[in-house]
Amino acid sequence: MEQHQKRGGDGEGRKPVIVLPEPVRQILSVLHGAGYEAYVVGGCVRDSLLGREPEDWDITTSAKPEQTKALFRRTIDTGIQHGTVTVMLGGKGYEITTYRIDGAYEDGRHPKQVSFTASLSEDLRRRDFTINAMAYSEEEGVIDLFCGMEDLEAGVIRAVGDPAERFTEDALRIMRAVRFSAQLGYEIEEETKRAISKIAPNLRKVSAERIQVELTKLLCSAHPDDLRIAWETGMTGIFLPEFDACMETPQHNPHHRYSVGEHILHSLPEVRPDKVLRLAMLLHDIGKPLCRTTDADGTDHFHGHAEKSAGMAEQILRRLKYDNDTIRRVERLVRYHGLTIEETPAGMRRAIVEVGEELFPLLFEVKYADGAAQSEYRLPEKKELLARWRELYDGVMERGDCLNLKQLAVSGKDLIVAGMKPGEQLGQTLQAMLRDVLERPQDNTREYLMEHFGPQAGCGGEEQDGTEDRG
């Protein structure tokens, strides 16, 4: 391949210049000064050529790990068995990896062994995609053996060499292909896409944690609906078969114009690229295939799908090893995505308490995205209703209406001082106070609450709910 090496130019005689951070320049200079080859490599080169700020600066070198360690004062053996040493400069770590050749991938994910090589071309040849297989130094410019710059310009995701071989080595690469496509807005080259379909079953060998990382990056990309490619190539059938069922479930209903799965795909770009919001849209209707009924005139209904979807969302997210906080937040947004809110301040306050103050603002975004991916049927009315709900919400928040026990004018300590014993009755009393002030915010005074719910009120709040008509 060396005869195809492109050093520098972009076809018009210009040499792409990448501005390296000073610590990176120092590391390359030290390695060069000791007689070794060294380049920045991979994603940082790709992102720099695209005019993006790289998240990390990875360096590849002909120096062996022990030789690299001898040149720098502070190093960490982060992956020394695979040739990687982290050099610490200015409180930040920079990974330096020796040129290497991977051995056999017996588990479809990791090489059984690696061997070091003096050849940069051999190191670049083992990488996944052409746009990630470029190296750069200030002295030589871009080292591009596999036409990565051409694919960047054409907007193409193409495997290095034989795509089936690349994906057989590491099945996670097929998810990375879709993720890069979604992040960059690129097309996956046809031979590469065919190999993805062929190798998709190998995803079973990949840990749930690694799949979760790639799925999250895909969902939080500029094109989350590229999940459709994962479905077309058979990937979702491995890690998210519930979505495949959605793609096969029609919605013969005036409120919808797509199948359940297509509705989900169209809803994803309608919320901002936040992990919880995108996961909520992915899973908000995931239970519909199990809830579908069709009436005599052929109209489909999905009664109870929000609750079913919430339960399934929790199971799916646990299976994919998401953290508990993410699972909790997504599950609640899915559960309440179809919530109907009474158009009164009291109705809004009750809804906020039921959903949770922290999550309620996100529910508006979920509801908007859900509606945007439906049909035009009664769409103006739906938008107007959502606007009225938001106006009610804004009013509640601007007034500072009481929404939780901490905002009550009376605390548990106050009740104990007044003679109430700690225990279940005290908790019931506080909840009764909260129910009252959710209906009548003006009741949130110490005098009123103690008079009507305190120890001297007679029933200690066990029977009163504070909602009776007091004129």
C-alpha cells in the first residue's frame, strides 16, 4: 500500500495544517528528538480536518512502551500489554501507542495478542474506517494510505481493506459505522454496509456496556434516526428486538401516519440531543405492539401502552447496563408521556407532583416530539393545548406555589413540638397538608395548617384531605 501513500496535499497542492496543542507538540518533539517516528493519529486527525475540536489527541510511535516511558517524567501504564502508555503533561493525559499488528480475534472483540512493528502502514492497516486511519505530523503533514481524506470530502464511511475481515475482528465496529454515519451525516459505503448485515449476529459477543456506549452516541448525534440503518442491517434484532416489533406494527389511526417504529424514528430528532430525552423518545411507544387492538371499522388502538412501555423501558435499560438514575428518569418520562392535565392551576400542581418537579419540564419536550411525529389530524389543537399547559406551568413556578413537603409552612419538627408523636400519623398529616395547599396555595400558612391539621385539630390529618368546600 505504501505506493498509494498521500502525504499532505488535498489534490490542489495545498497541505492541510493541523494546529496541535502545545503538550502534543512537546511529546512529538521529544520522541522525534530521541530518533523515533511519532504522529497524532485517528479521530483527532479526522476531527481536525473537519474543523472540529478533538476530544482527545492520540499519538502513535515507533518507540516501544519502555522506550516511551524512559523519555517522560510522569507516565501511567494504561494498556501497556497492548503498547499504550499515558504521558501526563499539565495535569492531562495523552495516550501514546506503539505501532502494532493485532493477532487473531478469537472472541470477535479483542486480539488474542499484539505484536509491535516498526511500520506505520501496518499500524494504520488494522484500523476500522478510512477516515480514522490517518496520521499527522507537522514535518510530514497528513499520512493517508487509504484515501481517508477523499472519503471525508465525499461523506463516506468505508472500512479499511476487507470490511468483512475488519468486522469479524471486532463486531462493535459495525455499530461504530452507524454511529459515525449519524454523527457526521455520512453514507455507509455499499460493500461496508453489506458486510455489516453479514456480521450483525456477532454483536452477541459484544458486552452490553460497549453496545450501550455506541447506542447512546448514536442517539445523541445529529441524525439519531440513523437507527434505521441498524434495523435494516439486522443489528437491532440482536440488542433491541423490541424495536424490530415496533417497525412491524402499523398504526391505522387518524392520529398517526407511520408505523410505530417509524413514528419513534421521526420523533427522535424532535428533541434536543440529551441522553435521557433521546432514550425516552426511543422507548416511549416500545410497548405498543403488545397493546394493539383493532376495532370493527379497522381503527387501531393501543390502550395502556404508556404503562406497558414504561415497564419495558426499565427492563431494556437494565439489560443494556444504563445507570439507575438514567433508568429512573427515562421510565417516568415514558410512563407519563401521554398524561392529560386538568387545565387549572391546581391540576397543574398535581401533575407536577405526580411526575416530579425535576422531570416535568422535560415532559413538555417529550410531548412536543411525540406530537411532531404524528399525523396532521387535530395538530393545531394539540399544539394549543400544550401551549396552555406550559402557560399554567410557568405561572405555578413564577408564583412559587408549594409543590413539596419542604415548601410547607409547617414541618415535621413543628408537629412534634406541638405534641404529635413521630411515626406514620405524622407522615400522613404532612401529606394531607400538602394535598390541601396543592388545591389552595393560600392555605400554606403556619396558622391555618396547625389549626386544621395539627394535634389539636382532632383527627391529626388522617381523614381530612383539605379539599372540602370552605367557602
